Amino acid sequence: METLTDRKGTLFVLTGPSGVGKGTVLSAFFDKYGRDGFFFSVSATTRAPREGEVEGVNYYYKTHEEFQKMVDNNEFLEHATFCENRYGTPAAPVDKELENGKNVILEIEVEGGLNVMKIRPDATFIFVAPPSFDELERRIRGRNTETEEVIAQRLQKARWELSKMGEYDYIVVNREVDKACDQLRAIVDAEGLKTSNNQKFIKEVQR
Ligand code: 5GP
């Protein structure tokens, strides 16, 4: 992360339709650039784990009752229902890591991103877009983990999600993962160099 001085971390919200490859771009990003200086927020969900997913790494898997209790206790920064399952970002780790100067990355769906815009307008909002709608459909089907009914639901939802793209700060088209991952790096670096994120440095150098 390019930065001029010690400062509070930046909150990055990475969103985009299900199946566009947000997770793939992010893991390529961490493989290429390392996790130093970053904190990836692990969400809670009522969805059942997919094969190979691990509790506490991919998600915290909750029953509907447990999830509702977290909502009632105000434990979420944001939460949303996506294709009949609930997903939420635990607030406490996000605030703690930002305070520690880490760049915090949320990988969430579009509605959750719009909700974060209302409460954290200073965050950086990135929309990962597919090269085309047909390509998105191919990717969702290619994952082979969902029933036809779920696929249809996700495609319908994706149309609405794509309609919200213009509200985000940046668009990264995931045509090639490596290129998308470099574009994400460029955004992170540019945010780190913003004057608004470097007030301490400005004061020091103007003394
Ligand atoms: P999946 O079931 O494919 O893992 O996730 C479905 C959608 O929920 C994806 O677009 C994913 O980014 C999103 N998602 C994951 N965690 C959260 C969260 O904490 N909040 C919100 N709003 N969406 C989430």
C-alpha cells in the first residue's frame, strides 16, 4: 500500500453481481500483493457452507435465529437478504482494524454496498462488472453449485445489481483476473495517496 504517513485505514467495499468473480479477483490480489496492511472482513450468513468452505475463513455460518440475534444486538455494520439467505458484516472487527491503520475490504452484494454508502460515505466503493450479461450467466452456470431455480433467481437479481453500477466510485471489469487484480491495486494505491487521507503528513511537512 502506497502511503505517506501513519494514518487510519481506508474502508473498501467491493461489490458486484454474484458470479462475477469478486472472490477470485480478491484472492488473486492477496496472492500477488500479500495481505500486509489489509484486513478481509469475514461475513456471517445463514447460507449452508459449500463444499470446501471453512467456518471463520469463508463465512461464520449461523442459523436464522442466531443471525436475528446478531441483528437485534446491533452487531452488524450492514446486512442484507440475498436469494433467501441473510448475509451481514460484523461491525466490531471492521472498526478495530481501521483504527489500527489497516485497509479493510468488504466483499458484499450490491444492496449491502448501497447501505454502507449511507453510513460510511468516506469509504471507497468498487463495482466489479462482467464484460457482458451473457458472460455473467456462463460464469454463474459454470460454478455448478446451484440448482436451476437458484441460478434463475441470481440472474434476475444480477439485472437489478447491474443497474446500480453508476452509484459506485470505480468500475473494475473482470475480463481477465490478473488485469482486474492490478486495477484493484491501482485504486487502493490512489486512495492511499489522496490528500484527505494524508492530513498528518501535510501538517508535518508544512511545519
Ligand atoms: P454467496 O452465497 O455466493 O457466497 O454470496 C452471495 C452474495 O452475498 C455475494 O454477492 C456476496 O458478495 C454477498 N455477501 C457476502 N457477505 C456479505 C455481507 O456480509 N453482506 C452483504 N450485504 N452481502 C454479502
